[in-house]
Amino acid sequence: MAGDTMTSDPDDVATQLRQLLADVTGRPELVDVPASTPLFGGGVGLDSLAGTLLLRQIQRRYGVDVAAEDLNLDSLQTLGTLTAFIVDRLGTG
């Protein structure tokens, strides 16, 4: 399973996104963040640079360009909305 980066299982994608968040921010505690936690503002607290780095890693890992496909960036509200967006794109790809 460790080599399976193209999984469309929501739990696997969420786990991988948590790890990406921890890597991008340098905050290992984010591997345990709940799905309902906001990514920006008072939740995870991503800034624009960290958000951009996260989107770049998502595109590299999943081939999903969130910024191009979700012009309002609604999918970036929480870890759960981002997970659902990616899983949906992997399922239709």
C-alpha cells in the first residue's frame, strides 16, 4: 500500500493529505488533524505560500490541479472537502 499513491479510497487520501500538510508546514502534529478542520484561518492555519505548496504537491501526487478545476477554491475549506474533491477527480479520471 505504501507505493499506491493513486488510491481513490477516501481514508487513504485523507491520510496522505495529512502527511502532505505536515510536510509542507513542518508541523508533524497535523498528521492527526480531523477532517472537519479548516485549512486556512483558525484551523490548520495555512498561509498563501503553504497553500500553494500543498496544491503543487497534490498536483504532483494525484494529477489533480485543484486551482484550475475549482475556481472558487471551495474544496480548500477543510481537509474533508479537499479529500472529497480529490477522490471525486480520481474516480472520474
